[in-house]
Amino acid sequence: MKNRFYMACLRDTVGTNTAFHCIDGGGYSTDISSAHIYTLQEAQLAWDKGREFDQPMAADLVDSLSEWHVDCQVIPNESVFTPGCTCYVAFVKGDWDGNDVYWVTNRHGPVTNFLLAHHYDAPDESMDGVVWLPFNLADVCKRRTFRLTQFNPRSMVQGPGLKVPEHIKRSRRKSVSHGKTRWNCPGCGKISWQDSPYDFAGCRHFTCDEWRKEV
């Protein structure tokens, strides 16, 4: 199934997660299962008519690099203990990648990939600053996401046969002229010029939830 493409909207990246055009024009989502699927011809036509922040990507490669994340908005933010439960997972309280929580792992630091979350027979009372959930409660909320830092134009765009539209080339040349890429903050919508063309570094406006001190 090589003739499959998603259309990313780089303006609506959430944390490190890529947002995609949804099925039948239903907005944008970081959940890959909600992404509209284009043929090569459809993707090229949509890109030709698209905006500078629209970016088609080969769907099979996106799928192969996807991770299962859990949005903090769809799970409890306080610990849930269920009588008889013998499988718990824990995430770091108050720390997010966009909206996605960081799961406690066995050997590594906290990660957003739910498949790497450590399974506990029972909550470990010695651990501070975490939220405990029954595994099944969290598992039903997971969704497939794609990190924008994994985007490879050569293999995901040029290799499958897509050609960069002229208006996109002109837009990129403008960005290259001062080494910065224009971003619209996903939190407040204000314009920010940043070094990376693929990864939103944070908002420059300190009143915004996406503000980062180092930007």
C-alpha cells in the first residue's frame, strides 16, 4: 500500500506531535487514525493548492515511526485505585509534551511512548510526584502519533514522487534568507520566527501557555 499519504499541518503541531488534516475536512488532529488518506495524485493536487505550512508525507513511513501517546485531557489527573487491580502504570504529574503525559519506565527516564510504560503489580507508595492509573484505564485512551522530528523529506516526500510546488519553494526561500522559519504558535496563534522548520521551539510571548524561556 505505497500509494498512501497524509497531509500534515505544521502550524498546528502540538508539542513534538504532528497534526494532520482529518478525514473529510474535519479539522486537524495528532491522532493518526483520524488523518485523511490521499493517493499520490490527490496529495500532489492538495499540496499544489495548499499553504506554506501544509506538508504531505508518505503514510506507510509515518505509520512505521508512530508512537502510542496519551493525552492528559482524556485521563484522570489524580490517582485511581481499583480493588483487585494487579496492573498499574504511572505518569509524571504536571509535566507534558504538548498535552501528552510522560510515563514512568523501568530502566529509562520518563517517556511519552505508552508502550514503554512500566507495569506495576500495585502502586509504589515510595514514588512521589506521579499519578497511578490501572493499566486498562490508560490503555483504552492511547492514540498513535508521529514526532515531527522524525520527518525526512527525502524518504517521505521526494522518494515517493511528490514535487515541491513553486509557491512553497518561494516561501522557503524567504525563510532561508534570514535563517528562520515562520511559525504560528499553537497556543495563542502569534507569529514567531524560529530556527527549526519542523519543530516548534516555544512561544516568545510570556503570557502564552506555550512560552519557553530559552526561545
